[in-house]
Amino acid sequence: MQRSVEQRQAPKRRLSERRHPHAQSFGFTARQWPFIFVLVGNWLFAAAFFALAKFLWDWVPTDWTLGDRIALVIKDAVIAILPAVLAICIVAAQRLDPSMWVGRTAKPNSALDINTRFILNTFEQFIAYFIGNAGLALYCPAEEARALIILTALFLLGRVLFWVGYHYNPYVRAFGFGITFYPTVAVYLWLIIVMVFGITIRI
């Protein structure tokens, strides 16, 4: 049995109106909210990781002289830079593959291009991390020395997630970036409070 023209042409009613991408809630558009959630998740994860590590791992160095502080900072730096060193080895091998190149430039968004950008970003982040970690070692008491190692573990985890995310999913990349960067920001804030105002906060 054939349906009437009115039945066949009746428009389907939408159950819910689609939100315009530029519509704002609390000053943020629908496209910005996922990044806000990632940002909040970065801070919550980093704080939970730091607190849990401090709770489960009780370590105080036997000596905390200037030499001990420098030695710990260097050891942490060696561990933190390992992802970049590994990426350099991988890029060195990928450069031998002609399919990765367009003329003399790496093919955009190829594995070679992504790994090269990862190396650059990691060294940028590492410089900020290294200076912050050195400042933390200079001002923190021996009871707080484990904070340097915990921050290094966070940096290493963040770099690995950032690297994997760069190849897989931009949201994972953003989360890894935040785990690397925001703990370093927190260290700089702590150092400014100590150096400028002379207030030492337990970490």
C-alpha cells in the first residue's frame, strides 16, 4: 500500500536542537570544553600522583649537602631526557626512508615529522623542568628531597603520553603535555613564593 504524498514528505522532527559551535557556556565554546576538562584532569592527576607517591614512598637522603643536591638533579635529568634520546635514535633511522620526505622537508604529519616535533617540544619542556628542579633542590629541606624524584617521574610519564598521543589522539597528547608542564609551573610558583616572600611551604 502506497503512502500519501503528505506522509512521504513529512519532515522528521529533531528530538534536540544541535548546539552551535560558537555558542558559549561560562565564556567557553563547545569546542573549548574538552580542553578545559583535560586541563582540570591534568591538575587533578598530577596532584593525586604526587600525594600518593609521597604517602607510599618515605625517603630522606642521609646527607643533603650542595654536592648531594647537584648529584640528585643530574640523576633526575638523565632519566627525564631519555624519551628525547630514544626519539632521536628513531628519527635517525626514519631519515633513511625516502617515503618520509617531500623534497628536503619531512612529509607533514608523517612519523618522522611528528617525532621531530616531539624532540623539539621535549627539549623545550626539559629546560624549564631542569631549571625548576635545580631551584627546588637548592631551597627544599632534606625531608622534601623525594619531591624532586616524584616530579621527574611525572615528567617522564607525561613525555611518554605526549609522544604516544601525538601519533594516536590529540586529547591524549594534550593530557601528556599538561602532566609534563603544569607540575613545572607549580614548582616555579613555589620558588617565587620562597625567593620573593621568604615563605617556605611544605611540599
